[in-house]
Amino acid sequence: MVIKVDIVNVSKTYGDEEDGDFVHALDDVSMAVQEGEFVSLIGPSGCGKSTLLHIVAGFEHATRGRVSINGRPVAGPGADRGMVFQDYALFPWMTVIDNVTFGLKLRGMAARRCQEIAREYIGLVGLDGFENRFPHQLSGGMRQRCALARSVANNPDVLLMDEPLAAIDALTRNALQEEILKVCDARADRPRKSVIYVTHSIEEAVFLSDRIVVMTPRPGRVLEVIPVPFDHPRNDGTRLTPAFQQLAGKIWGTLKSYVGPREGALP
Amino acid sequence: MRRSRLRGLLRGLRGSGPRLLRFIVLPAMLIAGWEASVRLGLLNPVFLPPPSRILAAAQQLLVTGELFRNFADSLQRIALANLVAIVTAVPLGFFMGLYRPFEEMMDGLVNLIRPIPPLAWIPLSILWFGLGEKSVVFITLISAFFAILLNTIAGVRGVDKSLIRAALSLGATRRVLITKVVLPATLPSLFTGLRIALGVSWMSIVAAELIASSSGLGFMINYYRELLRSDLILVGMLSIGIIGFLMDRGLQWLERRLLPWRVAFEL
């Protein structure tokens, strides 16, 4: 197995450690993502899962420890790590197709080829016919489909998703979970995507992941790593199996003691 | 009885149909009352000539071409001043918005000069440029400059962080980031700045022309004050009101045409 993302002893502190006014967002977190593996980070608010994702993306720096992609240390954001945001982050002045070709054009690819690839992924996420719409003309679910196509079409080594379905209504969310798996699957010209997926939803993590990393807050630490054994392709039937429900229940049992009326409050 | 009739009238003004009616009802009542007061001898026509006299005066100024000549002079100065303001304030605002150290360096100076009313510059500008064209353009330029500068800085600062991060994760270099993301995202603020700049331009150009010019709408108003022709003064004032209104609406229209995505972007 090839290690795609290697996170070694990463700590993140906000504020000044000298004067005592600081927060440990992450404390000595280590984990690895194998090639083609779908790993979810789950945990209550303040467990540092988004911070960890941002450090991998290069938006923030680790206070201690190191992160490397394909053995190369992360120095900043780059096209080798595609990002999908909760708020879509589509360029509002660009149409769907222009959004999706944005990254492709930056690679110096011929315009025709950009269009071809973009149309392929727009079709894959079910947005064909909407190529020339602007983001504000689309529903939330369609915007996230577009953002997903934009990231995956750019063929990153690793796909990073930061609660991409948190703002999507529950019915659309189920459909989009399947879309995400479909888009990340192996294709003729590219292997299965390696993914780090941040979520609040246990059900979502179980449905999507090969492994679930359960984190706990204050300071953010890895509590447990849980393998998810279900076969692919997964569909609505998967959600109904007893094994699925059992696993979800087990994770909830683990997390429950960390989610309480006092946990959400600021110290 | 009277109350119910009033309510009936107000109800008639609701809805989308009578929008135009709502728009003109107050000015129409004002004009009618005004005309009646002067005719009944309640107002002295030397201080406040009736609308009918103003209409006749407007006709006179239009026929002789005097109104158009002065309007063209003022407009030309405003165009020149705003052009120079755009060319200087937009790049400066961009640099200040993008580079924190540069902004900190400039901030003190800008905020020291900004509170000085453009009109306070008139004596100095007459000393520098003499009476006439240059002084008037200079005064107008100062007022337009700060409106555009401040809105540009605010626009650059206000660019959604997610958009920047998305672009970086798609492989954008710093140059691409500025030209393809920051610039288009700032355009709405630039439009706002330009609209405010045109508004304050009319305010300061009239004052500047009162003092430092022998043409333009400001000069015309002051000239007829010396002749005690309040009807012609009012024609000049109303012309500025109408032109200012039309220019603002024109820019709004242009903005909707050029930036159709803006409405949704702000939501």
C-alpha cells in the first residue's frame, strides 16, 4: 500500500503559549491515508477535525509535527490537494463550466481538452444541461455537485472535503453521498481517489468511509480508528443492513460521553 | 368617514401597479401647493418663483443653449476628474488591500487627508492652478478619489476567503489569484465606489464652479444670483438633480448588465 497522506505528531495551538492564553486545537495527532482510501474525521465541535483538514490543505500551519503528501512535506495550498468546502466556494461570476475548467486551464491544457474533461465530470455529477448557468441560478445541492466536479476534474492526489453536505437538506444529502462515492471511484484513466472527509454525521461517515477516525475535543485528539468493512458499491440497501446500524450505534456510544450540555459551551 | 376614505386612498397606492403613482404623488402635491401659494400671494415670487415661471425659465435656457453649454462644461470636468480618480485610486486601493504593510504605511496619510472637505482645498488649488478649469477638476478629483479608494480597499479586503482558498487548491499562482479571483470579486465594490464618486463629484464641482470658474452649472447658478433671477437658479439646481439621478440609474443599469451575478452574491 502506498501512503498518500502522512500526518505525524501534529499539534496546533492558537494564541500565545507563553502568557497562558491559548487553545490546544490539536494535540499530537498522527494518522495516514492509503492510496484510494476514504477516511472520515468525526467528532464533536472543537475536536480540531477541520483544523487538521486545513493543515493538510496548507491553509494553516501545524505548530508542531509534519504533514506530507506522497512523501513531500506540505508547504502551502496546491493543486495536488483538491478542496470541497461547506459553502461551495464557487466563483459567482463564472458559469458552471467555467468553474470546472478553472483548474484545468491553469495546467496549461488545451481549451478543447479542458471542455471535454469538464463536460465529463459535469455529466458524472448529474449537472448536464446546466453548463452555462451561474451558481446563483442553482440550488444548494447543485452548487455542491458543481464544486465536487470542479475539484475532482482537476485530478488531485488527495481530495479534502470539509463538511460538504452540512448545509444540504436531508433528502438531497442521501443522494449526494452516493454521488460522492461514484465520483471518487476508479475511472478508466485514473485510480480511486484518496479522500479525507470531515463530517458531523455518524451515518454519513459510516456510509462513505473505509476508515473512521473518531476525535475528541479540548485538546483535539484521536480517540479511536474504526475500519468500515462494507463492500462497494454502497447504496440505500447498505444503510438498512443490521451491520450498518450496529456500527453507527457503536460510534455513537463512543462519542456520546463527549457530547453534552457542557461540551458545547466555552470554558 | 374621512378616515376610511384616507385608508381607501392608501390601499389604492399599494401593490405593484400604482408604483409610478406612488413615485409622483408627493412631488405632484408639492408642485401644486407651491404654485397655489405663490398665486395666492402667500410666497414672494422673487424668493421662490412658482413652478410655471421655472418651466418658462428652463425653456428660455434650453432655447438659447446656455443650459446645455454649462451642463456640457460641468460634465466634461466630472468625466475628466473621475477618469483620473479611477486610474489612480483603483491601483492604489488594490495595493493597499492586498499588501498589509503597504496599507499600514499609507493608512495614516490617507486618513489624515480624507476628513478634509474637498471644498477646503479650493483656496489652495486656486493658488496652485489659478482660477478656471484645472482648479475645478482638481477639487472634483479629490472628492471622487477617496470614494473610489476606500471602496476598492474594502472590496479587496472583503473577498470571500473560501474563494481564495478554492483557487489556491486548484493550482492558482499569486498572479492568477489577483487577476482571476480578487479583481472580479472586487468589481461590485468598484461600481459602488464609482456611484458614490459621481454623487460627490456633483456636490463639489458646483461649489468649485461657484468660486473658481466662469462656466458650468455651478457658475450659472451663482451668476443668476447676482441678477436676482431665482427662477433661473432653480432651473440650474433642478438640472443637477435630474442629471445626478439619471447618471446613478445609468450606472445601476450598467452594473446589472455587466455583473448579473452580483445580486445573488450579496445574499
